[in-house]
Amino acid sequence: MRKVLLVEPVVIIYTFAYFLTAPLIQQYIYRRLWEEGSNSSLIENNNTTYCELNKSNPTYIKQKEVQEKASLFLMQLDLTGAVPSILVAIILVADGDRHGRKKSLVLPSVGAFISNVFLSALSYFSLSLSILFPVAFFGSLFGSIATFLGGAFAFVADLCNEEKQKTIRIALVDLIFGLVSGLAGLTSGYFIRGLGFPWTFVVASLLHFINIFYITFCLADTVRVPEFQQHASVSYTEDLKETFSGVYMLFKTSTCKKRTLIIVLLFTFMTYFFTWMGGSSLFTLYELDEPLCWNELYIGYGAAAFTSISLTSFLGVYVFSHCLRDIYIVFIGIFSCIGGMVMAAFAKTTLLMFLVRVPSLLCFMPVPVLRSMLSKVVLASEQGAVFACIACLEVVTSAISVAVFNSLYAATVAWFPGFSFLLSAGLCIIPLGIMCWLMCTNWHEEDLALPAYEEVSSEESIDS
């Protein structure tokens, strides 16, 4: 069978399966906690989940208790899967520089397949929710979505020779990620109503199985492993040392200016991802509560609205990359995020909640642009190492942001549910300030392209 260098189908299938199950898990936990706390099923009609608006009614108090419990439960669940994912992300993505990219794509798919099989059984037999913790831990041992995306972005970077092409191709993968995640969110409500929770998890399992087959038998690799290296007998300890040495050598062999630039860009990526992820992760719980009281279909519509954000962000990157420096594109995206979060904090009607996406239309631009900027800084042989750092930061930042914002939301939901969104908007001043400092240091786009002598000196330092 002839293999192809087309990673986009892999991203489409994995993203759809992942974001089909993500809102399912949140809603399933919310329903189970409601049923266990009130000994009654969640009341629904065609448009909304029943919400009690009278604050003196015991049902209203029960709603707030379920909100707090669900928020804290999700925080603990995310932390359980995040801890091993940090180590796995570094190992798999960085190892791609020497042993190929396919490992960082197929193993997360295997882990997701196994996890969804267990989730299907858990929801079908109504097993204890505590089983979710070992399932999350076991699945993360195969790698998380950050590991998968780190491998995919490194795969794409290997195929790009020009700087602008790299920015657009990375933004294209992010566009696919956003479009498919929105589509998955839109259809998740219909899957729940049509198939129920157990069979929807089965559908996700089948999608991951298709992905495993495609990666294994149809996808070629961008990194050619020498034949002598394939047959060489290397101990597991030595192989692990070589993997971590790739990340270590990325910083050791770099010039001071390059090392500082990498650290600054990584910190900017981390701080922006923290604020954006923390705020957006609360949307589902915020929409389930009064006064919105959305059901699974409306939650699906809201998730699908992010499709427009991914599309407009990609178009923004495509257009602005021809007339603006990358740093200005990051500025525009951060201001877009601030506008969206401030509006979400005061959204009390369904229409206003949907209109939150309007000021947020370009908020996703900083993510692919910062990835591209980091990819431009390093050598071709260091792409896996830098994307391993990004993947690791994504896992750590995502876990910390979800933990912080869910805890904060649980503490403030009773008196002002929108406080967490205002905090997210306020924290955007950190990446904004870093970008201002970077711009004031007079580092221009040409500083991102490595001169030829630096590449030679880096190779000589490694050989020595």
C-alpha cells in the first residue's frame, strides 16, 4: 500500500472524536451529580433544561450545589490525567526528531480508544463516577491531545520550507482543529438525544480505531530513520536519555539571544493559553446554570459557534501575515480575547451569549502564530524538541488553568458567575505586556530566521 504525507485526515478524525466526548463527559457528570443529590432526573423541555429562578426555593440552592460539585469534580478529573501527560508529551514529541512522528500520533489515538470503551461501559451500566479517575489516568499514559497536536504540528513543520508557508500551514491545522471541534460540539447534543451516552462513546471509539488504522498503514513519516538505527540495540535508559537530551540541547547549544527569544515566546504562549483556556472551559457550566438554562442542543450550538472563531482567526492570519509582522497579529488576537471575555461576564440572555463570539472572532490567532514564531527560531532538526516544549506547556497550562478557574467559579458562582471571565480578560495583560517588551527590544521578523553560520556552529557544537 502506497503511503501519503497527508496528516490532515488524522487531525480531523481525532479532533471530532475528542470534542464529541468532551461535552458528553461534562454533561454526564452534571446529570449524575444532580440525580444523586436530588434523587430525581433532570427536567427538560425542547429548548432548555429546567432551572429554578427563585433564590428562596430549595431547588435553586440545589442547582448551585451541583454547579460547585461538578466544577470541582471536573477539576480533579483533569488534574488526574494531566500529570502523566506532561512526561508522555515530552517523550513522544521530542522522540519524533529521531524515530519519526507517527508514534506521537498513534499512541494518543490508542489511549483515547481504550478510554472511550471504558466510558461507554461506565455510562451503560451507571457505574460509580469514581471510575473516571483511573480511566483518565490510564488514557493519559498513551499521551493526551497536546501530545497528538504536538506531533501533528511537527509533522507539518517538516513539510514546510518557506517562513510564510509555515505560518499558514500551522494556522490551517488550527483551523481544521477549530472547525471540526465546533462541528463535533454541534452534533454532540443530537448524538445524546438519538443514541444516548453509551452509544455515543462507542461512536467515538470507532472513530479512534479508524484513525489508528490510517496512521499505521496509510500515513508516511516525515523523518527517515536510518536502517542501522532501526536495527541497533539501544537500552531503554539510553533511549530515554537521548529523548530528553533533545530538549536539553535545544537550549544548551543556542546563542544567548536565541535562548532568550525561545523562553520569552514559550512564556507568552503559556500565559495566553492559560487565560484563554481557563475562561473558555467554563462556558458549558455557565450555560447550564440560570438564567441561560441551556440543554444539550443549545450547548452544542454554542460550541459550534466557535467554528466561526476558528475560521475568522485563520482568515485573519492568512490576510495579516501578508501585511503585518507576527507580533502585531498576536496583539490583535489578545484584544479580541479580552473583548469576548468581558462580554461573556455580563451575558444574561441566549442572544447575548451567542453574540459573545463576535468580539472573539480573532481570539484564536495568537496560538498558531506563536507556534509558528517558535518553529521559525529553531533548526529543522529541533522541530520535535520545540513542539515537545509547547505540548508540555499545553498540558501543564491547561491543567492549571482548568483547576484555578473551576475552583474560582465554584467559589464565586453564588454571587457573580461572570467574575471568572473578567479575571480571564484581566490576565491577558500579561502576554500583552510581554509582547510590548519584545517589540521594544527591536527584535524584528528577520531575527526569527536563523543565519547560516548559526546553524553550522550549532551542528559543530553538537559534534564536539
